[in-house]
Amino acid sequence: METNDRAAKIAAIRALPANLEAAIKGLNDQQLDTPYRAGGWTVRQVVHHLADSHMHAFARTKFLLTEERPTIKPYAQDDWAATQDVLGVDIQTSLAILRGLHARWSTLLEKLPPAAWSRKGIHPENGEISMDSILNTYSNHGVRHVGHITGLRTARGW
């Protein structure tokens, strides 16, 4: 991947907390507990999922940087989205996680030497992953979920 492409993707990771906060601004509990699509997660679950998922991604990044070809542990995201620290819990806890996590993560990514981008690990479900694949996946992941929330707001006139 080109350096400019990486910089844009790192910028997207850095911007996620602010973009997410803008997307949820002013929503009440009833709105936060509305699924963004039929059979989908609620807005509240999406916010908590982003914190859970991006904590995993940050850990995966660190494993790739500090271990030789680590095995990257998958997790059951639907099960995580239904635990007691998610359902009905104030989203401010996950927003605080995301603010701190994304500040650290984007700083780490910005400071990586070129050789670090070639480091790889193995994901049992997805096969070989690289630093670039983590960057691609998670720079888009947050944007996609913010889009789910803003799409719901538009559809509902919120």
C-alpha cells in the first residue's frame, strides 16, 4: 500500500471517535435502543461493538508488531454485543474507550517504520493477515458503522 493511502486510512481511524459522537449526538435512550436495520444491532450495541472490536484490533496490531507470525484470536462479536456491559449500558463508557484507544492506535500507526508494515500473523478464520489488512479493515469498519447510524437517523427523520 502507498504511504498516502496509509495516511488517509490512519486519519480515518483517528477521526472515528469524533465522527461517531457527531452521529449519535442528541439521541435519547429509545433511539439508542433502535436497531439500525431489521434484525440488526441497536445503535447502543453498535457503539459498544466499536469499542470491543477496535480493542481487539489494537491488540492484534500489537501482537503483529511484537511476535513472529502470531495466531490472532477471533471472537464471537454477536455474543459480545449481547452481554450485560452492553445492553442498556450508557454509551459514554465505550465512547471514552474509543477516544483513548484511537488516539494511541493512530499514533502508533503513524510512527511505524516501513518494515513494520510487512509483518504478518494468522487468523484461524481468515488466514494470513498483515498490518495493511488490519488498517484496511478497521479504517473502513468505523466508517461503515457510523453510516449505519446516520442512515437510521435519516430514515427516521431524527
